[in-house]
Amino acid sequence: MTKLIFFRKNGAFWGFKETGHTGFGEEGDDVLCAALSAMTMLILNTLEVAYECSVDYTIDEKTTDITVKCLSALPGHEKDEKKQFAAEGLIRGYFYQINDLTEEYFDYLDVDVIEE
């Protein structure tokens, strides 16, 4: 099972952590795990490269654990309000997408929110 924890502060989503393999398929052929990886890298590349946000992330190649924290998504940490809005909205959108997936793949995904 893959556990996804989203970080939220004062209502703003600003990061997430993913741990574990979904177990939906054999390692290397797990389409659910591949979908999560693709979405995660899209989020990370959009924040870091396209939006030029301040992003702190770690990817553990052995465990596949991923942590993404984007201070630019928090009000007061980003001078450009449009960038802050876009970064927070992107992470919020990922949260909703994962929740939609969890409805169908509840045996393979677990989602939680940590309010800071």
C-alpha cells in the first residue's frame, strides 16, 4: 500500500510525502504505482522548473519514498501572489486527484492530511 500524507497550513496545501509500493501489480509492471510516479514528477517539475518555486524534496531510490515541500505555496513566503496561488492549487489538485483514485483503489492507497 502507498501512504500519501499531504501537508496543510492555515488551509493551504504546501507539500506531501509518499511511502511504500501500491502492490496493485508486480514491481515494474504496477500501473497504479507508475501513475503515482508520473503525477508526482509532473508536480515536482512544474513547481521547480515551470513556476521556479522554492521546493525542497527528497527521493529515496531504495524505498521510493518521496517528500515534496514547497514554501512558495504558503501565503507570506512568496512575493508573487500568482505564483503562490498556482503552487498551492497544483498541490491541492493533486490531493483531490489522489482522493478520487482512492475511491477505486482503496486497498492500495491511503491518504491523510497533516494540519500544521
